[in-house]
Amino acid sequence: MYNKITLDNGLRIVTEYIPHVKSVSIGLWVEAGSRKEETQNNGVTHFIEHMLFKGTESRSAKDIAESIDNIGGQINAFTSKECTCYYAKVLDRHLSTAIEVLSDMFFNSKFDEEEILKEKGVVFEEIKMYEDSPEDLVYDLLSETFFENHPLGLPILGSNQTLSSLNKDDIIDYYKKHYTPENTVISLVGNFDSNEAISLIKNYFDSWESEKKYVQDNGKLKLYPKIISKKKDIEQLHFCLGMEGIPNGDDDLYPLLIANNVFGGGMSSRLFQTIREEKGLVYSIYSYLSTYKDTGLFSIYAGLNPDNLLTASKIIKNNIETIKKSLLSKEEILKSKEQLKGNYILGLESTSSRMTSIGKSELLLGKITSPQEVLDKIDNVSLNDIERVIKKVFDNSKYSITFVGNIKDEERLKNDLEHIFF
């Protein structure tokens, strides 16, 4: 059973009481991600996430870590394209400590200039680590290509250039614009006394006020299909084919998820079986969905020997044409639905995953869909739904292709790929 309370300042609190566990997970969700940035301050959202762990007026960075470590809990954070989350998981009797530490980080971080300088060095290393992961790099390149001239195309980490130019005033200005009560959700899941928990949260967050509401207008999202490559001295080639997907919260997600399971979502999928198991052309191949508030991205990834790319691409294209023409069998649909439902239910067995589910849903959609509603939506998907979504997604006028690797004749390869897919 979910409960939602909205404080007078606009802060939303969503909770789910689970009496049979001994833990609680709490998350502070802020609608601030790389899509809220501009080219010149790209990376500032992720950098603020780092800085909130670097010390407050009363705690050092070590004190913050020890406050949770000493009670056997966990504390961490992450930044995505659309939100940032600070979260902790502790034994139920230590909930008050978790709330106090998170609120201290949230409101009392010093943003010390010496710490800012040191943390830039840490993030520079994180960017290098990302550059050394071509599977991540090719997807970032796809996002940058597909969402060109829109903040969704900006990398979450930013770049060495944008981070180098960030100063304390830039960071605090962004923080004040986006870290506001109406832009934040607190989600709490586990074993807790509801009245006591709400009282604790109110004690630290009730007086929080923002200077003014900030509204960002990025204009209408336009897609720019193209083929982009990045040369890198590595043995494998990493390939992505991207196409317009389905927005977060749209019911058409469910038929696409069902189709994806059959098409490329796992080891039993058509792509994996035909291209890896039968032909032995790749080490890794799969398809997956990325969803955002107003759009989505459906991607096919392959890691393979550069010499095998064109052959594998033709088989990918054949699989696309087959699923558009023949769709899915009744047996495939039934199996895919059961797989989706099983994965979904298993994913709800921890307080952390439930906290993430309700917090992110309330923040980005303004509503929470119950597990039974999700299961019903999966069951209610028809063959007509799947046909409609497949035709919408597999539209080669909206394809983008990116690849990363040591390619000798990149222009010739691009021409060959264009001939295959467009």
C-alpha cells in the first residue's frame, strides 16, 4: 500500500510499509540530470552529486561515510539524464540517523573551493575510465548523435573542458535552481512507523523553501538520423543501431518490452541465437530500451570483430524485416509475458528496488503504478498492440548508427551500413 503526502512547500513524500523486513530504504530524488544542463555547464549535475559527499558544516567526508558505515548501513548516489538520487539503506531502528545524514548533506554541504578542485581530478579520472569502456562510449555516442542539439544528447559526466571551466558560483547557481522542494521527492520503503517517519522528515524538510521556480524550455525534440564513428585503437568493434522508442509512462512500453524479449532482449532471443549461437559472428549482441519523459531510444548493440560487421548487420536487418512482417507467435508472446512478469516481481523483493520504483515514478510521472496494475498491463497486451509498436519503432527514416573501433576505411564502412539499413 502506497501513501503520498505533499508538504506545504511542495515536497512530495511517498512511502510503502513492509512489516516483514528489518530494513528501510530512503531516497532523495531530485529532477536534475544532464538534460537540465546546457553545453557550457555540462556535467554540473553529476559534479554536485559528488560534492554533497565532500563535507558539511558539521561533518567531514569521512564523517558522512562513518555515520552510515558504523550502523551497518549503505549510502550512495547516482545521476542520470533526468534525475539525481541520494539514498541510504539501514536497519529499521536507524532510520532517524539516515534521514539526518541525508538532510545534512542536502542542506549544509560547503562546496569548499579546495574540495571542488580535488573532486574535479576525481571526475576527470572517471571520464577516462568511461573512455576506456567502448561499450559505454558507443552508447554515449549514439545518444549524442540521436539527440543532437538537445540536452538529452549531453553526456552525464560532462567533458574535461566543461568541468575545467566550472567554478563555485556556477555550481551553486545550478544547485539553487534545481534543488527545490517542488522538484524533489522523498521515497521511503521498509519497516517503519508511518507517523514517526513523516514527523522525522518534516523536522528536517518542512521549512525548506526555494527562491523561485525554474522552468527550462528546450523546445521541441527533433531527431537527426545519421552514422557517426569514433576511431579507437582496440581489437573489437562496438556497434549501435538506434531508433525512436517509447516515452516513460506510455502504455506502448509494454508491447515493446514483450517484442524486445523475443527480438534481442536475452540469450534465447532471435538476435542472440542467429548471430552468436548459429553464426558465431559476435561475442555480445542484445537490444534494449531507454525511456525518458517525452521520448525513448530503442537500441541494438553488438561487440564483434570488425571483419564481421557487415555480415552481422545484414542478419540484424533480416531480423528486423522478419519481425515487422511476421510479428510474434502466440507462444512467443505468452513466454515473453511470463518472463516480463517474473523479472518484474523478482525485482520488487528488496526495499531498495521498491524505493527506486516509487520514487522515480512519482518524480518523473507524478504517479505510482501498483504492481498489480503493471501485471495487468502486461497481460492485456494484444498482437495488434505489438504490431502497431513494431511498425512505429522499426522506422528506418529515424535510424542512427554509431560505432567505435580501429577501422581503416571508415567512410566506405559508413556507406556500406547506409546501404544495408537505410
